[in-house]
Amino acid sequence: MSKIDKYISVFSIGLQNTFVYRWNYFLRALFGLIPLAGTVFLWRAIFRERGGGMHGYDYGSMIYYYLLALLVSNLVTPTEDEWQIAADIREGQINSLLTKPMSYLSYRLSIFLSGRLVYTAVTLPPIALIFIYFRRYIALPDHLLTYVYACLSMVMAAFMQFFITYSLAMMAFWILEISTIVFIVYSFEYFLGGQMFPIDIMPAGIQAVMKWLPFYYELFCPVAIFLERLRGAELAQALLIQVGWLLLTWVVARAMWKRGLGHYQAVGG
């Protein structure tokens, strides 16, 4: 069996295992819409109080932004991968994988991709209903390249999030409980990644700094591209920086595994 066949086999097993939790995913997506409802009421009150738009957003385009952010988040964000990887390390499950001609990073990536496929299939129906309900605020891009660039950015965002999650999980080689570190990083992602508010409503100086951080490219970037709020030179720069962060997170993920495995073997793991 070739290496590719092995990872396809892992992908298939991941599909089967993940599909067992389909109702869990569906309910998670359904109840995940509750914060969206709160966001809708909040921004309605803000725009009514202001009596006008904000940094190029009106009430309709702001709701559209959050709909897209919800969709992209469901498409690209890992689901419990860090806890599964940490459990593999803590419980010694990686021992059986170390004897096989298979990269653990590629093994986990195959499981991540299968999980995203099932999670997306299960959670899209309730999200589609929300899009239908707010359809009057939806304005699709006119240019085909916008879809291409947005999809490219979204794929890179998914791999970035996986590599960051993988690197965080590698901390289990040194510490027993990684939850505190994970929650700290995820808090930064939520605040600086565009889930709480669009990054481009911030002052120009703060935006300039945030554009060099990885969080900007984990969610906001593909959404902003689809909304055509990133164009021309700004779009090209954003994609180049995102490529840079993608490569860097991949390198860090590989380095964390190598150093962690060395420590694991040194202490008799």
C-alpha cells in the first residue's frame, strides 16, 4: 500500500468515526446560532443610536459580515483536534503510530480534513436557513476572481488553524494539561480574528499592526475578500502575508513535533 493510499484509508476511517457524532455537530451548530441572534440585536441598537453607517458598514452589510464569519468559521475551524492529539500523547497512543511509516502530522491532517467534511455537511442546513432568512442583506460578488481569491484564502485559513491547533497540542509533551494555553490562544483568535467585530472598523494604526498577526488571516481575511473590502494591492499583500503565515505555522508544527518527540523518547515515553 502506497503512502497516499494509507492516508486515504485514514481519511475514510476519520469520516466513519466523525459521522458517529453527526447529531452532536448538528446541535452544536444549531445552538451556535444563539450568539448570532444576540449580535443582530446589538448591532441593530448601535446603528439606530448612531443614525448612520460605520466605516463603510450599514446594518445590512454588518449582518452579512457576521453571516459569512459564521459560515467560514464552521468551514475552517478544527473541532476538538487539539484535545484528541493531546490525549494521544498523554495516553501513549502515539507509540503504535511511531512504528508505522506514516507522518503523524499527515495522519492528523487526514483526520482533520475528514472531520471538516462531515462537520460541514451536517452544519450547513441550519446555516443555510439563516442565510435564507437574512437573504435581503446578501449581495454576492460580481467578479469570478473574488470567489477564487476568497476560496484560496479560506483554504489557507483552514490549514493555518490546523497547524496552530497541532502546535498547541504538542505542548502535551511537556505539560499535563494544555487547556489554559489553548483557551488563551483561542481568546486572542476570537478577539483579533474578526469573530467579535470586523477588523476594519478599528483605527488605521491598529489595523496596520493586526494585518501582520496570524489571527487576521484565520477568519477575517477570506470574509473581507468575499465582501470585496480587500482589493488590488491590499488584496495581493494580504494573500502574500497569509502564504507566509501558512508556511511559518507549518514549519512550527513540524518543529514542535520533532522537539516534543525527542523529549518524549528521552523520558521513556
